[in-house]
Amino acid sequence: MAELLSGKILSEQLTLKQKEKVAELKEKGIVPGLAVVFVGEDPASQIYVRNKGIACETIGIYSRTIRLDADCTQEKLTETIEDLNKDKQIHGILVQLPLPKHLDEQKTLATILPQKDVDGFHLINAGKLFTNQKGIVPCTPKGILFMLKDAGIDLAGKEAVIIGRSNIVGKPAAMLLLNENCTVTICHSKTKDLKEHTKRADILVAAIGKAKFVTADMVKPGSVVIDVGINRVDGKVVGDVDFEAVEKIASYITPVPGGVGKMTISMLMENTLEAACAQAL
Ligand code: NDP
């Protein structure tokens, strides 16, 4: 039976450390600040934005949510970000994605100052990750690596297979694991014979967005299985992995909920604290 990689427990431990860090910074007169820009009313995004606010409050980070109407212009959005770029109270800026269709996501992300880009989506930060330089790393992949390292899982030379090639999860997760000396394969919807790849994986990351897509016959016995998926089925949240079947053969597995999702928020707090230190110290 696989050992559980609990994002819940790990994130609770991190919260305690982060509270201490914030208290330390406050003694030096620095209050870390995070701004979340939220355009429109997407219900899932509303929940994510609320959770980010709660996390800030728990740790003692100053947080500000800027809500813009769904029909907001690109100019208004750019102007809002530019104001936050100049704002000394704000060390991290996050634009909640997805944006309404009429807005340009890449242009919007490029407006954020790279040192305030706590989601790590700016091209400068993406480029730094690509070239293995220190920059701000996207929260979900950073959380995945944190969990693997915390469990003492050896990464060098391991076969890592990522299902999913999004800019926010799949690709940065692949880069991080490559930088840790894994041999990395990225699979996607056009991959031929997916199972042939996944069966080789010592570390399998599922970031697809399809409930219980990864079945036991796709998994190598003894492997580490990281489930990034968040899918709502009959009012329940489930991952991309058929947890009940796969936990019987994997050596480690992340649950959903209580796995990668918890770490994503923790890493957002971490990135905000790091950004505050880099800007204010
Ligand atoms: P995207 O929709 O952007 O990407 C999904 C990827 O899965 C694509 O690369 C797609 O391939 C691939 N894919 C789809 N169907 C198949 C298939 N049949 N076989 C192989 N690959 C396939 O999603 P995200 O990366 O944004 O998110 C993935 C999941 O993770 C979602 O459930 C999302 O909710 C969740 N998520 C969870 C987070 C957390 O904190 N836990 C944070 C962010 C996301 P192609 O490129 O060819 O279309």
C-alpha cells in the first residue's frame, strides 16, 4: 500500500514557519503584501481567490483583492497592474486565471513586474526556470517538488513522466524535474500509446483535468504518483488518478483533496514572502 504524501500536513507545518517569518519581517518594519486581481465572476475562481485571502490572513500577510467587471477593458486591467507594480505595500501580484475571452492573457502577465510575479508566469521567470536560474517558480510545480523532497525521494536519474503540457503545471513541472536530473517525458492529448510511457515512470505526474483518468494498469509498481487534477464529480472533488486502485501498487501517492492543492496555496505564500524579502531587505 502506498504511503500518503499529505499536502495538508505539510502545508500546516509550513504555515507555522511562515507565521514566524512574517513576525520576523514585521519586527523589521516590513509587512509582506499580496494583491489578487480578479476579473469577472467565475465561481471556481471566486473560491480560489477567497482561499488565497484566508491563507494570507492566517499567516499575517497583507492582502488586497481588486475586483474588475467581466467586461473590463485591457487598458483598465493594464493600468490596475501598473499601479500595483508601483505600490510599496504590495510585493506580490497575482492575476486570477482564466481571464474573460476578450482579454489577452500573455499581455496581461507580461505587465506584472517579474519580481512581483508570485505565480511565476512572467516570461522572465519562465525563462529563468528554463535555463535553471533562480527566479520565481510557479506554485503548483514548486509544491510538487517540495513534497517529493520532503519525503526524501531520490530524483536524480529517475524516469519522470508528466501527463499534461500546460504553461502553469505540466511544462514547469517538467523543467523542475529536469533541473533535478530526472529523465523527463511530457505526454499530452496527441501522445501515441500513453500507457507505454506511463508504465516506465518512476515518478508520474498527472495534470490532465479528467477524473480518474490514470488507472492502475498505467502505473509502474513501486512508483511515485502525483495527482494534480481537481475534478468535480457528483458534488465531490476527485483527482486525475483512480486513487483506490493506484494506491495499492504505488510506493507514494498524493490524495485529492489534501494533496497538491494545499501545497499550491502554501507555495504562493512562500513566493510572496520571498518576493517581500527580495524587495524590502
Ligand atoms: P490544461 O487543460 O491547461 O491542460 C491539460 C493537459 O492535459 C493538456 O496538456 C492536454 O493535452 C492534456 N490532456 C488532455 N486529455 C488528455 C489525454 N486524453 N491524454 C493525455 N493528455 C491529455 O489543464 P491545467 O494544466 O491547467 O490543469 C490540469 C488539472 O490540474 C486540472 O484538473 C486543474 O483543475 C488542476 N490544477 C490543479 C492545481 C492544484 O493546485 N492542485 C493547480 C492548477 C491546476 P493537450 O495540450 O494536447 O491539449
